[in-house]
Amino acid sequence: MKNLRLEILKALLRVEKGSYSNLLLNSKLENIDDQRDKNLFTEIFYGVIRNKLYLDYIVKQFSKTPLSKMDEEVLMGLRIGVYQLFFLDKIPARAAIFESVEAVKILLPVSRKGAVSFTNGVLRNINRKQEEIQLPLKKDDPEKFLSIKYSYPIWLVRRFIKDYGLSKTEMILKAGNKRAEVIYRHNSLKVDQKEFIDLLAEDQIKYENTFLNSFYRLKEVNNPAATRAFKTGAAYIQGTSAGLASLLLDPQVDMEVLDLAAAPGGKTSHLAELMNNTGQITALDISQHRLNLVKENLSRLGVKNVNLKKGDAAEYEDNKKYDKILADLPCSGLGLIASKPEIKWDKDEQVIKRMAELQYKILSNNLDKLKIGGELLYSTCTLTREENQDLIKRILSENKDFELIDINKKLSKVSSLNLEKNNEFLELLPGEVDSEGFFYALLKKVESD
């Protein structure tokens, strides 16, 4: 593909303006024929997003112009060039610099010729003096060291250190910078396990087992949505930590289940599979567009026991009493940085506060919909006390007819994980397990005094 760096540069500028990296990348890759170009596009695209702070740290040392004063095209071109120089040793430095500068030249008007020369000069200078670049010393300023080395905003590094300590924080940061892996969940509503494995073999898909029986980590698959297993509904792309939520809720056949935030349908369809398409799942979402996506997924997967409803879970009214409620709620998403690296730059402390209040409203509004003896599984894909442990403690203190079930006892029954946790919550940290970061709490409704 001609001008690959140009397309990468334009895509990265769109991410800076709010586009979702995974959706944008998929649309871009559809227009690239050569698999090597697809791989290079993906590598540079995600590499620049993941390492933005580190790349900017290098550029600052070689530029008299502050980053805030640069054209956005120039700054992004510099990031793309520096990423190739420091992370892609198979690309000759001369080619990395030339292609990056050419991309900037095409995007900028002729009147900005000086900016193009500036880009070229900075990249050549950085290449000549790579050995001179030094990170802050870890022993002198561990927060700044971790922030720059792993390219995370300093507020987030400080928060992780406060909650998890220095060693676990570095583990979390390092894991968040790894490439996200593709996981298939085998859908038994369509085919049995042997047929599923046969489908993978027919498409020559290599895989390895995970800590969940029906979840498989794919190796060297170019387009996981283009395989026969996926197209026929035998597979759904879902992370293992996300898949664990439905297994921990453990719905039985013929139950009435409420899913408070169903889109895009991964957990809803998993619940239906575990119930063997019996009973009924009421699946709620605030967005009709997202509900349409759920509908498409349920249709492909052969799910027949779901009633889709458009509604705001924080205000939803329903006289029905449910056996189980899945509250996998909107959150700050800090456990998903490996698959959506822009989360590092899009979130802040205020987002965490807003999410915690929304989660509280949703839970408070729906606790009365649970039958006595029924269970509610609360889960998030984030790593903040406000949205997780503190929120559940608040809910329990205000609702004496609910008790916390020790979820770790259930964990050993549905997975091969043995984390030896000493509390009744379950928190999966990136790096501690080979999966996304997640939090779970299982609440049971009991007779009130």
C-alpha cells in the first residue's frame, strides 16, 4: 500500500479526536490487501497510542519548539518516526524517517514547508543520538520513571501505587502495554465442542487453552471475524475475564434473568448458552443502536430466550422478580488498556467519580427486582476502589437484606484459576492473570429482619 504512514498518521489524528481505536483500525485494515502492510499498520498504530508519553519525552529532548506549539500533523509524524526508530529494528532508520516525513509533507500545505524540514531534522537528530537518551532514575522518582517508561499519565501511576504498591503497579502497567490477544468463546448452542475444534482445524487456526474450559486463545489469526467458526455462530470473540462474569452468576435452566447493560451482547448470549435457551433473559440497554448490535449477535449465535428492552437501568421500572441479575455496568475501563490503549489518555479522576455515582444509581434502582434467595453479580472492567470495593461496601451498608457471597469459592468450580484471595471480592489484575483486569462481587438477597 502506498503512503502507509500517511494513513496511519490520519488514523491516529482521528483517535486523538475521539475515535475508538479498535473500530477505526478494523475499518482501515479492510482497505489493505497485503498482510504485511496490515501487520505493520497495526503495529505502528497501536504502538504510538500505547507509548505516546514515552515518544513525547524523547521528542521534547530534541526540539526547541514545545509540543503544544507544533502542528498536530508534525507531532504525530514525529511520534510515528520515533516509534519505528526505537521499537521496530527491522525497519531501516532511513526508511522510517523518510516515510514519516513524507506523510507530514502530504498532509501539510506547501506554505508549511518549514514544518516539514523541522520534522526531518528532529528525527535525524534523534536517530544520531539515541544512546544519549536517559529515563529518570527509578530510585529517585519511581512515579515519574514508571509514567515515562510505560507511558501512563502520572495521576494513574500514583493511583495504582496507592492501591497496589510499586511492584504490582509495574506489573499492571507492563501488562497493559502488551498486545491484546483474541479469544474465542465456543458457543454450544450451535455446535458441540468437537465440531467447534474441527472448524478451527479446517481454517488452520492455531489456539491454546485458557483458564476457562470453553475459551480459546487464538494464535496467528488474521481476521477472527472472517472464519467459519465465527460466521456460523459457533464462536464469539470475548475475553476470559468478561466470560467469567456469566459463569460466576451461574444461571440455571428455566430461570428469569435480568441483564442491566446488555450491549454488545457477549455476556447476554453467554447467559443464554448456560441456560440452554430456556427461561427468559430480559436484556436492557439505554441505546437503541447498541440494542440493534445485540440483536445481530444473538441472531448469529442462535439465542432465542432473550427479550430486548430499551431503557435507562438507573430509572428502569419492572414489577417482575428475577432469580438472577447481571450488573456488568459501565465503568472507567482501566482494566482494558491492552485492547483499548487510548483509555489511558481519555480518562481522568472525574470520569471515575461520575462512573461510581452512575453505578450506585443503577444498583440502588434494581436491587428490589431480585427474588429472596436470588443472586446479583456485579462486575466492572476497571481497577478503582470507588467503582468496585467501596461501592459494594456502600450498597451493603444501606441494604441489610443483602449479603456478600465469597466468590472465590465459586471461582475454583468454573475456572482453573487459583489466586488464593483472602477476601470475598474477586479482583483480576493484568499481569497477575493472562487476561483483562476485572472486578466481581456476588450479592445474595436474604429475608430481612
